[in-house]
Amino acid sequence: MNGVNRQTLIGHLGSDVELKTLPSGDPVVNVSIAVTDTWKDKGGEEQKNTNWFKLAIFKKPAEIWEKHAFKGQKVFVEGPTRNRSYDNADGDKVYVSEVLVRDFQFLTWKDDAVTAQVGESQPAFGGATAPESTGNDSLPF
């Protein structure tokens, strides 16, 4: 049986994204996501802990992220964790652990952020309006 290496995260992007090109010619985006866990301690006080995860997005998805992702945006990402190393300019070995994003969904859009600042309610479905009912709500089961 094969092992399982899968991260599922929902959090907020720590910066705007910058598209880069690998020596192979493939586009890549590297960005971090903040995931905050909240709980109540024994005294009933709310506690928070934020963890940061590095993300790597390649090829066509990287181009989509360049066009639509922004700092503070809430996103869902899923993919395996990869560990790698490289030598920096000083000759020191640097170790990196990152999530290779294979599936994602933007949970907020720039239009939502503008709407929230104005004080209006945010639309559902990532900035789109909810589908209208067809009027036929009876199901055969």
C-alpha cells in the first residue's frame, strides 16, 4: 500500500503573488498562506495560533493565480508536501517544506473586499450571485 501525503488548508495569502519562470520555461508562483486555529482555554478565553505554510503553484494554475490572487485573500488549497534544499548565495544549505498546490479554490474575490469596505453584504459563490430557483423544488426521492 502506498503512503498518503496530502495537505488541505484554508487560510489567507500573506502577499500578492509574483509569477516567475523556471529554467524549463514553466511558470511558477510561490506564496505563503496563514492558517489560524482558534479555541477557548480552560478560563473560557479565546486563544489563537497562526501557522504559515509555503505554497508552490505551477504551469496554467500559476497563471490563474497571477491574475486573480491577492494579499489577504481567503483560499482553499490541497496537495502534497514536498521537502527540498538548495545552496543560497552564501553557500549555506537552505531547507524548504512547501505544499504543491494541485487543487484550489479562491474563497474571496477583490470585488468582495471592496463590497465589505462599503458595508454591503457579500455575495455568495465567490463574487457571483446565487442561482435562481427554477420553482420546481419537489424531488422524486
